[in-house]
Amino acid sequence: MYVIACIYISLCERYERLVALNQRPSYFPRKLLQQNNDHHKDTSAAFRAYRAASFCRETTSDNTACTDQRANYTFGTKEALPEEDPSVIARLNRLQEHYQRSGMRRTCEGILLVHEHGHPEVLMLQIANAFFKLPGDYIYPEQTEIEGIVSRLNERFEPLGNTDPKEREWVIGECLAQWWRPNFETFMYPFLPPHITRPKECKKMYLVHLPQHKTLSIPKNFKLLAVPLYELYDNAARYGPQFAAIPHLLSRFNFEMVDEQGNVISRSVGAPQALDGSDLIPMVV
Amino acid sequence: MYVIACIYISLCERYERLVALNQRPSYFPRKLLQQNNDHHKDTSAAFRAYRAASFCRETTSDNTACTDQRANYTFGTKEALPEEDPSVIARLNRLQEHYQRSGMRRTCEGILLVHEHGHPEVLMLQIANAFFKLPGDYIYPEQTEIEGIVSRLNERFEPLGNTDPKEREWVIGECLAQWWRPNFETFMYPFLPPHITRPKECKKMYLVHLPQHKTLSIPKNFKLLAVPLYELYDNAARYGPQFAAIPHLLSRFNFEMVDEQGNVISRSVGAPQALDGSDLIPMVV
């Protein structure tokens, strides 16, 4: 009964917070971008792109100058990409074998951003209606991190039978976070815990800049979701501590939202210097 | 009774996590750097400095090259610095007046790092044995952010009657996070919530690089604490969501720990490329 009470309190608080945030009654406002059956290919979802500029203290008034990135994404499906391990225990056992053979495992994941109504959303893969994943995986010992994450992104998203080398290209941005696995256990931390000299895995999250146009083919056993930042924030219960921290990792960036025609439709600027009221607010159309 | 049950569960979980992390039984392993009475000036605390390098994807194997920062800090006390507002409500009312006069409030706070036993710690101020604060405060409309944070750091830490202009200098690093206050309420978010076009406050957290030597004079009504990252992590219940997120904000950095003599005594490197086992681990002496 205690447990039920706790969950109830937690749900109530969460519902209030969400409503306060977005004024929408929908409880899980994620958007399914791609359906998992061949009859229904949702290729109409043309999502708007974003432009992110790492916050630069020298230019506090307007730091959104960056390369023009616009999007009009096409989503399709391809053959299933089976999971390597049937269970968490099997995965940890394989990590142990890997460690004995090649040392600490290196994992790289990509944070791909789109937006809707001017609010950033993170592209995520869902397996079995339960687990959420960022695109990416562990990389091989002979690979650099950038080689590794590019090959993993293509494994996830490259259309079947693709012959266009441009479709295999990805612009990998900066590292946003490092997570450490101190033992052969599920816990990871955003720092190396004291007394740990032999971490078993280091996972890095990279910002991936989407190009103006891209076709993303999703393996049949995955769903592609666009999860808004306000849905991830403070929601470790549903998404786990790593994904719930993504809003924190992105908070230093200012975004410029671009529509399908390449027009900037909204912009978030951080604390401009001007006293003119019109400059003191982000432009949200 | 439900509430008590919740707290009990929460405490148990937390205790287990802490023990798992640091193998220490101490429940709140914060270190008090400065005592609040004139008879006991704890000036013996010579803390070790750190060197942080923003993670750079081009040089994954060793990215700790940076300016030499070493520390030997002296802590003293000075006259009390009274709070401007007697209560949270008074503070929010004053924010409202400020907004009507000067638009969105801009606040800047500094993240100052030291280390002990090779683990980074964040310098924090505590008021009335209850509230934790980072050094910093709102800045005036005519100030740039850097001017503002430097004057606030001096307000907090400059020794009384100081005549050395070097003691007034601070090296302000990059912006680590932006927090938005959508309404005249206590909630802040690490993103601008949808439909909010007139935020009331934007708070930025800046990394502040401590010099090799510095005298920090703490106002009598504050305590200076060094809080380890593992203590802040996942501890919004005690430190609030903003400070609990600091480990996430710092996770992309690699640290180099320097002792009082300037020797590098430990180093955390993120996922090096080498297959040699000795290079696959951080050097922790």
C-alpha cells in the first residue's frame, strides 16, 4: 500500500508539472515518427530542423550564428536489427568477456535534435514498447570514436541498398557527456567514482548535426520517437537517469528553429544585454 | 504515514547508493572549509586544485592539456553580507518589481572546483545551516555578464580592506548551463518551456578557474563547503535540481588534479584509444 501511495503521489505531481509546463492535457506527448509495419510507412513526417550554437560568453547578445541546417526527413523501415543479448545479465557477461579481451568498453551515442512548435525534441529508438535507446552502441577497439559512432548511426538509419555515399555521412558535433560504469553492473555515473581505477565502460554522448535532408530507415524491431525536452526533464522514472539529464546537457545551447523552407521561425537567445523590451525575450512565432 | 514511508524508502536507497559509490559509511561527506566564528579561523585548509579541459573530440586520447592551475587557498571570514529579502515571497515580489522596471532578470553563478583524493568538489555557500548557494547573484542591467559575475564573486570572497587588484581578478570560463524562470514562481527549468515568450529570469552557471593561490574571505553569515560530485549527484532532495545537475554539466570535462606543489597527482582521461591496458584506465595515485 505504501508503494501504491508513493506512485500515486508521484503521478499527481508529475501531471501537475506537465500541465503547468505545456498547458496540454496529453500525458505522454511523444510523437511516433515511424510505424513498425510495412503497410504503413509514415513518410509524411517532415520535421523541422534546429540550429544550435554552443553558448559563447564573448557574444552574449546573439550567439546563434552557425551553419544553416534545415530538415525535411523521410522515415522508412528496414530489416530487423536483432539485439546482441537476450537479457541484461547476458549483456553484462559479454561486457566482462570484452573487458578481459580488450579492456574498457567504449560506447558512443548520438543526440539528434528536431523541433516542433519551437521546442527541441530528441530522436530516440524504442524496443519492445519498453526500452529507450539513443542511436549508437559500443565501438570496436580498432575504431576511433568518430568512426565508431558514424558506423553505428549508419547501422541504425542507412536505407537498405543505399548506394549514395552522402547518405552515409554524418556531422558529429561535440561531446556532451561522459558516463562511467565502475563495475560489471547496470549503474553508470556522470563522473568516475572515487577509488575506481579500472572502469569497465565509458559511454560518450555526442551532439549529431542533422543535414538539411536525410532519409532515416528504421529497423523493423525499433520505433523512432521524438521526445521533447520537457518530457525528458525530471523523468528518470520513465527514461532512466542518462536520458533525463539530456535537457541539462543541452541547456547551455541556444537554438534557432528552421522550417522546411529554411526560414528561421523561432529562436531562443540567452539573456541578451539590451534593455529594449523587445530584445529581452526569445522570439517565438 | 505515507510520507514517512516514502522518506524511509528514499533514505534506504540513498544510503545504499552512497556506500556503493564511495565505500564510506559517512552519510554527508561534505567538508566544512571555514568556521563561522572569529576565534576559529580555519586557514590551514590548503586545498588541491584541478585542471579541467573541455572535452575535444579531435584528441580523444589525451585532452588534458591546459593552463597550469594550482591552488593553495586561504580561508577567512569577514562582515556578514545580509540577505536582501527576508523570505522567498519577498524575493519573488522584488523580482516582479525588477521585471516591470528592467525586464528579464539576469543571474550569474560561478562553479569553483577543488579536489580531495582526486575527486572534484564544488565550492558552495550555506546560509542558516539550510540553504545552499553557488557564489553569484543577479547582475545589474548596465553590466555585462562577465562584469556582473566578477563583481559578485568579489562581494562574496574579497578580503576586507584588500588593496591588491590581483585579488579582484577572476578567470571566468565557459557557460555550463542556462536555467529559465517562466513565471514569478520558484520553479526554474533548463530549457525555455513551450508557450513561454516572456521569461522572468535567466540564470547562467559559469565555470570559474581558480588561480594558483587565492585568499577567500567568507561573510560571517555564510559557511563555505566543498561538496563532492558524488554527493550532489541524484540528490535533488537535499541540494535542489540545479545543484544536483552539476555532475552532469561537468561530465564532459576531463580533470587533472594538482597538489600544493603543483605536481599532477591524478588524471581522468576519457576513453583513450590505446589498447595497452595501462592506458585504458585513469591514473589515480
